[in-house]
Amino acid sequence: MIRMRTQFTSCRIVALLVIIVPALAVAQSAKTKAPTKSSASKTVGASKTGVASLRDLTSQYVGAGGCAAAACHGESADSKSRPSSKNAYSLWMVLRDPHSIAYSVLKTDASRRILWLLDGANPPPTEEEQKPWRHAAPHRDPRCLTCHSILPDASATVSDHLLADGVSCEACHGPAASWLKPHTTAGWLALGPNRYQSIDQCAAVATANESKSGAAPSGRMWNTRDIQSRANVCVRCHVGGPDRDVNHDLIAAGHPRLNFEFAAFMANLPKHWDDSLAREALQYTSAQAAPRELWPDQSNWPPEKRADNEIRLWAAGQLASSRAAAALLDQRAGAAENELPTGALHPAWPELSEYDCFACHHDLSAPSWRQELSYTAGRRKPGELPWGTWHFSRLQEDLWPTVLRTPSYPTAEISDVRGAMATLGAKPDAVAPRAKTLAEALCANSAAVTADWTAPKISAAMVQIADADKLDSWDEAAQRYLALVAFANAYRRVAGNQTPATHAEMQTRLEAIRKNLNFGPGYRSPAHFSQKTVATLREQFSDLRDHIQARSHESGDR
Amino acid sequence: MRSIRHLAAVLLLPAFLSALSALLAQPPSDSTTTSAPSAVDAPKTTTRTAIFKSHAYSGWQNCHICHRLGDRGQPDDNQKLEILVAMNESTIWSKDDKHALAARVLVPDEATQNLAFRMRQVYGQQAWEQVQSQCRACHVAGERTNDQVLGVTCEACHGPAKDYVQPHWEDRTTWRYLGPTEKENAGLVNLRDPVTKTETCLSCHLGSLAEGKLVTHDMYAAGHPPLPGFDTATFTLAMPVHWSPLHEKPDARYKQIHGADHNFAPQTREVLLAGLTSLACYLELLADYSEEPAADSPWPELALYDCFACHHDLQSRSWRQARGYGGNKPGRPPLRSWPKPLALLALQQIDAPAELHDKLAAVARSLDEQPFGDRKALGGSARAAAVEIRTAIASLRASLAHESGESLDAARKRDLALVRELLGHICELAATEHRDYDAARQLVWAFDRAYEDLVKLNREAVQNTTIEKLIEQLKSPELKFDLIRGQHQIGEPATLAALLEARAKYRPERFSTTFSELSKLLKPLSP
């Protein structure tokens, strides 16, 4: 973390601190060197159930080595090299993309201990054996590998040598065996958008989560240019889905919570692709903001070239996350509904990670700001549980109609789920259908972002975001902060006439908020949150709002 | 008037005698049957509960009219001989005892912004009114009329007095020499028995569904302070004493009937019996709750579990993760941690059967299978374990009882061995595993109580400043293990804030280390 802190000095840094990428959390202790495998024939799969039933998908993959040839994507590069398709793989390694160590991190003590704890801490520590977890093998466990490598699902298996590169090229760009050859030919580019396969979790929603990726090689790359499709790829792991579930058991064993916010993640990800246009966009004036378009659907992509890029990222991320979160809840409740053979370990239900972590996880204090803020306003009854505070924030509801072209925010469906989830006695058979309905409603929403992001429109949205009265939890405050950063960046691009001083004023304010949201050394929760911190945050939000309104007024936005 | 007072005093006296010194050299007349218990079908209700069900209240005024002597009204020695109690019990209670304020703290006061005021704000007026009957179940125990704000009065602990208020002063000579069982039949709770006393205290301090008492998670969330772990001996010591110890009573026959002699380790005995009783009460509460109709009792009721398993800030170097989850699944909230350590110590005394430990393990397992446990599975396993524990309580009682005809010297020796053994066991248990705040506090309390017995038994042998220094470390004021005395309320914001802060800052490593050092120092003292 500390290394990352010095590396990124923008106020986006909080994203790193708050949005915990599994790999990031242990990045420091992990070696980036990919381990070499002596026996490539060994395969990994569900160790306890019949290995014979696993589908061996090795042939669908070429492995990072297949992309990394010097003449392909492995042209030598250092951290200052300008990204291009030629050096994409080298940069991915050189810039220490967290995904590149996702597998090797599984071999650390920290990861081994997580799995050991998860599986009942057997054998227990003794005088002689201080580290009984060293025999745990998360790097061979499909529960871990489905997100820490390219293993597509828990019922599949791939050869060991494909795992070592972590979440490597094919984890996000799709299994490459079926398109490796064509994509080196001249005809490939000519295919235009057709060379891509869009990733859409709504298909999975429609088929009741049956869809397993990697089942049918399409002969096309996964679409990571379209930001919605890209977000949909990310949330497969960063929110969860079939065979990818960071539930409360796993978090309690030591795995970081998943707090995904797409715009912040994209800002922090070391770029192994050419985003120079995005950087140039900072120089655009609003008149110049409309870029040259390569593809027919101008409103949607390529995102890097649009001045309102960050707003699009934010919206795509919110949509992808909430769809995935609703589908995941459906999946979790569905699993809990099933009758299990006696003695079998039940799936975790009630699933505690569905709720605001810090609603429960805080040292008790007196007087308690939570009692005063969360309960007196009448939104919740004392002791009632706040569901979906991250993926279904109040901010999302506030902003949805402004940002998305089809502004039908599923308020009713969400409050239906929220009602059903409000107590830990939530019945899975009541929750599952409601979660499914919600996922469907979210999928019915168009992913298209509204156009015409002029400076006044962005300012108006920022005023909505910086609503001090709505700060009732750390989750809500953090979501609003992250949105403010995204919109502030978009504003800077759109309102090209902004002076450095004006920009700095905004940055200073955002930075002050970030400091209050930061967990602080030694903690994974806002331990310092107190009546005073919340009051300060509210003042800061109000001040920011006043600042935006004054700025709009001065620049004649109205 | 004065003679009435005397009469009343004589008759009510057993009610005000302490259990402190009173672990029975000769158990109550029915003790022979309890030491050979029938294992099955443990009653769902305790003796205490049965008493409250079958007798009516008389009212605090009827006690107060006699037991209200002030400081200047101390009876002289002759009167003491006749009445056995000081007659100032009600005065002490109303002047110094928190229980007297229990009802008053329910009244919201805007001027002081007291806890009730803040809780009402959180609840909203309507919900606050609805929850009042639940509050009153504990806070107004003993007086169920709406116009009274008397709090936890005499009868809340000593039993509804309608059927004994008359005989205990009208026919005082007969009453005085009745055994505890006969008095219980009239409605007087035998608080001299540590098991009954513990059940009495825990009916509020833990909760008792048979008596309609439970602080729910909703109530905590609205601001009720967390109920602390309970050790009967320690809590008794923290009370303003309104009784005198049995062995100081100036009536030999009375003392003989109530078993005054031979107990050289009263606190140790109380720690052991109360420890096991606490676990039984807790398991019975779980079982009772799980058997309630689902409509009135949502599942899971978070208040039944360990508050601080969830309520803690998340640390990157978490001692909970470092400690592990005892082989249980992480992320699945466990039972409260405080009742177990002292119960384990008590079970060591009687070589509890493996069966019992299996039953306890089954309770933990049902919490493992599903977060918070399946209602039926958890309730069933808790009931089965509670039955075993009740049997174990009877065995423990028998093992702690003095043999008839035992010489004072022999009893003294035996008690010395008992105390030393317990101290050793406490150190062992504390040194083997990292305990959380509540469990550590129980162990420190127990150690403190037993060590006091040891000092009384054998002052020269234990004089050791290093031991005392270590004990001081364990009781370090910043940990706030000491109970709040007098009429100070833990609900007072500054007090509660300090208590909660101490808990938040607690780290377990130091405890294990201190206890293993203590263990080394105590070893040479063992016979």
C-alpha cells in the first residue's frame, strides 16, 4: 500500500486504499516474478470432488507466453515507454500491473493462512509448528483460482503453466486459441467492431446464472474497448458471480472486502494500452471536445477520446456493479434455498457481506453517531441492517436519471430487496426472486450515457453528489467522494477554460475529504470515524458544494 | 412500632443474609437428592422462576416500613441478637444501591440528555412507548404498578413477599428456624445459595425468557449499554452491602440450620458454582429463545451472540485472525465468550464426562454449519448441553460440600488445596489461548476472588510482591475491569465512553504472558 501511495499522488489514491483489489492488498509481500513450473502436465481442479468430471479447457488458451513474443506484444519496454500494442505485455509486467501477481500472491503466507482458516484451521498450530497453514494450497484451489488466474470456472481445469501469470491477457481479453491466428492477419482490423465479442452479464441473468465463461470459444476477442463491456469483464471478479464469491467467510478469514468503483480502478490501473488521447483530452476546450469517431456508436466508445470519459466510466461501473451484485445475491440466496444433505456445510446464509461492513464492524462508542445519524432520521429502525450500501448507494439513485439515457432507476425493486434483506432472518426464498427481478430491471436499463456533458451540467451533477445530508455511512461518503473525483476530472476536460488555480482549489477540497475517508494506518475499517469526523465530512461536502455553485456562477455557467 | 420493627426484622432476616460466606457446609435439606441427580428432563424453569410464578408481590412499602433504620438508628447488641439483621437494608438500598435507580433511568430527561432521552430520540416516541414494557421487565422488577418508579426492589431478588411478609414477622421464632426449602415454599428466594443467587442476578443481567426479560439487539442498537459479563462473587462485592455474613450471626442454631461453618474458601466456591450456573443459564436462554413462537421472536436475535465478534474495528494485523477461530469457520458469529472460561474451570473440578464436552462442541458446531445457526439445531443442542451442565452443577455442589463430621482443620486444608488448584487452572487456561476482553475479564475476576481466599487462608505463604505486582497488571485501571460502584450509572455518557474505549484498546497478548508468569510463581505454593 505504501509503495502505491507514493506512486500515485492524485487524489484518486483513495481508490487504491478503499477499493481493495485482492492482489493489491498483498502486493508488497509478493514477488512479481512468475514462478516456473517444472511439470506442465499437472492440472488444477476441484481437489475434493471427482477430478474426472472437470472439463479440461487447456486447449482454449495460449497463455501469456503466446502473446509475449518480442514481435507481438512483448517488445522491450521500461516504465517510461509509450504504450502501444507492441509492448502491451512488457508494460503489463514492467508497470507491475496487480493482475500480473494475482497468482503468485496465492503462494504467500497471508494467502495460505486465509485458506487454512477458511477450512477450519486444521491442523492447529503447535509449539513445533508455528505456521500450520504453510501446507494450505490456495494456488491449487479453484475457489481462489477462478479470480487469481485465468481458470474460467470451478468445474474447469487448465494446465498449470497457464496459471502462473495470474490474471493474464486471456482473463480479460478472452481465451485466445480460437482467434490467435486470425488476429495476426491483415483482415482482423478490417472486421472493425466485429472482431470483438461483447461481455454482458445480463445474458447470465437471463439464464439463471448458468452461463460459464469459456464454454464456447467464439473466435473473437472479448470487448474491452467498449467501456460497458470492459466494466462487465471487471465485475466478474471485482464484484463476483458464479464460482467467484468473496463472501463473509472468506473475508473473515482475511481476504479484503471487494469495493469496486470502475472510474477509480481505471485511473489507478497501470496502462498497458495507449491512453495518450485521454491525456491529450485534458487540453481540449469544450468546443473541441467532440473527438473524431472511429466507430458507428459515437456515444459509447472509444471512451478514452471523450472529454466526459470519466463520467462514462463511472456510469458503466455503477451499472455493471449493480447488475452483478443483484445477480450474485440471487445466486447466493438460490444456493441457500436448496435442501442439503444432513451434515453438509450450508452455504453462508444470511450472507453478511451483502451489508455495510462498518454497520457492524466498528468499536462501540458513546455517544454514538451511528445511532444519531442512521436511526433518528427514520430511515432504519434500530438494529436493522443496511443492505447494499456500496452497490446500491443513495448516490446512485440520485444521479441515475441525470447520467443514463434510460433513466428508469429500479427504485421499487431495490427497496423490495432491501426490505427482504433488512434483517438477518431474511428468507432466501423471499430474497432470490426479488434479487432476480432487480437484476432483470437493471438489465432492462440502457447502458448508454446521456450526451451533452457541458460544464454547467457537470456542475449541477456535482452539486447533487456533494449532498452533505446524505452522508450516513462510510460507504455512502466514499461512493460520493469517488464520483466527485470522476466528475471533477470530466469537468476539467470539458471546461477547457479552467485555470490551474481553479482546478487546484477543487483538488485541495477533494484531498481534504479523502483524508477523512482514509482508514488510517493499521486498519481496514474507518476506525477513526467519530461524531466529529462525520461532522467535518459534512462541512467539507457543504463547502465543496458552495464552491461548485460559486464557480458556476463566476464562469457564467448559468 | 419498635416492636413491630423487631418482629419484622427477625422474620425477614434470612432474606438479607449474604451468600458470601454461606456456601453450605451442610447443604439445604434436600441436598442429598440434588447430589444424585436425574440426568434427563431438566426443568425448563428454575426454582427461582417457579417461586415468582406461584407467589404475589407484597410491595416495597411493606419492607421499607421496618427495614428503614438510618445511620443513627443502629440496633444495639441485644436487639441484634433478637433480630439478626441491621434493619437498615432499605435505607442502604435507596441511598447507595444502583438497583434503586433502575426505574428512574427509564425516564427521559432533556435537561441532562440522559440515556433514556437519547434512546427515545433514536426510537421515536411511538416505538419508545412500545418498548417500555420490555424495559420495565428488568428495570421495574418487583413493582409492576405503573405509577411507581421504584426500580429493582427487595422482592425482585428476595422473592414476592405476599406469602411470607406476614409469617416472617408475626411468627418469627418459627420462621427463623425453618430451612431454606421451607422458606422457598413461602416465596423467599435462597440467595445464600450461589446457584440460586446467580440465577437471580442473571435473570436480568443476562436475560430470562421465563421471566420475560431480554435486552434485544434492537434495544442495544438504540443505545442500551452492552450488558457486561457476569461473575456473581465480583458483582456481589461491588454492591453496597446490606447484609452481614452468616458466620457473624449471633445465633448458633440459626447458623447451624443454614450451614455457616467449615467454609474457608467462600469466594472460590462461589466462582466455581456461579461459573457453571452462568453457562447453564446462557444455554437455557438460547434454547428457550429458539423455542419461542417465531412471530414474536425473530431469528436470529443478535443479542444472543457475542457482541464483540462483530463490533470491532477491522485491523490489518488482526489479533482475532492471528488467534484463529478455534477450528470453527471464520465469519460465523460465535456465542458470547464470557460464560465459558469459568464454566470450564468448574468442569475441571469434577472431571466432567466426555459426553458433556461433546454436547458443548455440538452447540459450537451448529453455529458453524450456518451463520447464527439453524434455529432448531442451535436450540436443540443448547438444550442438550444445558441439561448436562445442570447435572454437572449437582456434581460440583456435591464435590464442594463438606463431609459431615469433618474437622475444621481438615476443612481448612481441603479448602486451601481447592483454592490453589483453581488458581493454577486459571493461569493454565489463560496462558494457553488468546482470550478476548470478556473472557479475560472473567479470568481476572476469578483469579482475584480466589487469591483473596488464599491470602485469608495462608497469608505468610503467599506474601510475594511479584505476584501482587502481576495481579495489579492484570487489573490495570486503564482496562476498566473494576465495576462501577455506588449509584453511578454505566449509561452516563462519559462512563460508557471510557468503558467502551478501554475495550477497544484491549489487546490479548499481554494477558497470556502475565498469566503464564503468574503460573510459574504460583507453582511452588502448590502442595
